[in-house]
Amino acid sequence: MRHATGPLLSVDLGARECREEGIDGGLSSFIGGRGVGTKLAHDRIPFDADPLGPDNRLTFATGPLQASQMSYTGRMSLTGLSPLTDGLLSSNAGGFMSRPFTGTGYAAVEVTGASDELVAVHVRDNGVTFEPVPGLAGATVEAVSERMDAEHDLSAEHVACVGPAGENEVRFAAVMTTESRAFGRGGLGAVMGAKGLKAITFDGEATPDVEVPEVAAEVHRDAATSDHIMKRQGTTSVTEFANEVGALPTRYFRELQFEGVEGISGDRVEEKKYKRGTCSQCAFACKLPTRDGESGLETEGPEYETMMSFGSNAGVDDVVDVMQSNELCDQYGLDTISCGDVVAAYLAAND
């Protein structure tokens, strides 16, 4: 399994140094990206560390079945102290970054310290480089991805970055990858911003030797041929059900059913969907690339949580309005759940 063999890379932004460490038997018993990240955080982050200070550490890691044929194993974890809660946080993202990350040959990449200027770190299977990027100050997620592609031939799935929200240390800022996929919860984007790290990229061609049973291939085939409603509507397929059973947060949690739910339902999202989308090693393909023909707006999503926070919880019953909010959050690097609920709280306070 990869976690037993791949080394750990530790990157110190302040010293502009990096070192490789072997994964010992104790660490290899903590399976999965969350397990490895949590163990490293427990052992290495001081108890009284400031989440926005240089002693906090961010650990990128994948699970041991990455690069196998097993469905639903291609996600990544990002672990550190949350500036929103001051507690340990492991955030999770889909997309395709797990593939190039695995290609670097590392089981986990840990980032510590803080840079005195805005930097990008490039992790490859043949070395690590630090690149000053003052020109990316205030840049959106899309702008960062475009520069990485133009100057380093690295497409969006190789890039994890922050937008203006992370640089400004908004405590629910997200770390974005593949442009629209987010390590969203808990504000780890603010930690990257506080460290002066605008982007970190991964690129390599190492392939771990992972064996999985034949049943894994059967599960993958079954998922690929399924006609489950989530393939058409993603997680928004539960919006109307949540409303029916009285579990849809409405008007800042003051109500649990929304009279305008039809306007933000999975059916409305499906009408805006223009192609299928998926994540690495997932045959289910529940992602929602959507487009509004009238305005020309294109975005990825929104998923149920965004539909709830910017929709029913804010009293909004128009799917296009929620799509617009979703896209702004993606570009500025904001967690859509927390941001939408802040908007809902403001509206409730001024009601």
C-alpha cells in the first residue's frame, strides 16, 4: 500500500527548504489521507499554535487505494488547524488532483512556516521549486490556473490555490483545485494565505503498485451502468425530499420548509446542466457543469449544500441566482456553505 512505502515531503516556506522523510511503521498504520494528516498534525503542531501562524502545518494526502481501479477512492484530504474553530480539521476535495499528486511519489506533502512574499511551490517527481508570484496578488482562482497552464504547462487538476479570500485570511476561505473543487470547510484557504502560499502544484508520473480484488471492478462497472438520479442531478436530487420531511434550512434556520423549493430543485439544476462531470476514479459522474443560456453564466454546480445556503436559507428561489453565487465563491475561493449562511444571517438580522 502506498502509505507504507511512499516518503513524506516536508516543505518549509520560511527557510525555502524541503526534506524527505521515510514513513515509519507507526505512521503507516494510520490509513487514508485523513489518518496520515491527523497523525502528523497531532505529533508536529504545537498545542497552542495560532492557526494563522507559521507553526500551523498543512498536509496534503491521498488514500491508499489511489491509482487503483476502485471507484470513489480518488479524493484528497487537507489537514491542519482551522482558523474558524481553532481545532483540528481535515477537509476533503474531489476533482483530479489526486492523480498528479500520486505521480510525485509522495505519500503526503506537509507545508509549514511562512513566506515573506507571495509564492507558488511546484512539487515534481524530480524536485521542488519555489516561485515568487507577486503578480498573482489578488488573482482569482481561474487566473491562477491560467498562469500555471501558460507558464508551466500545468492544467487545472495539477493546481491547488487560493483566491483573494485566502490572501485576506477570511476564516472560511477555501483551497481550490481543478478550479471548481474545494477543500472548503474550516478555512484552510486562510491558512495558505497567511503562509504567503498562493498555489502549490503537483506533477509526476510515478505509479504505485496497488492490488484490489475483482469485486472492485464489478462495483465500478455497476456504478458506470446505473441510472441513479444522482447521475443526473447530483446531490441536489435531495432538495425537495429535505423540504418534504421538514429538514431544509430556510430563512436562516428559522423555518424548515421553503415555499419556493421548486425553483431551486434538482429538476431546475438538471435543466441547466449541459454535460456530465466527474472526479478521478469515479464511475458515478454526479458533478453538475451548468450553463444559463440567457446570461451565458457557466459554473460547476451548485450542489445541495450551496442550493440550501444561498437558496432556501437566504430566501432565494431562483436557481440562476444560486449559480451566480456559487461561481463567485469558486473564483474568490470561499466555502459556499459558510458564505451562504453568513449572507442568510445578514438578511435575517435586517428582516
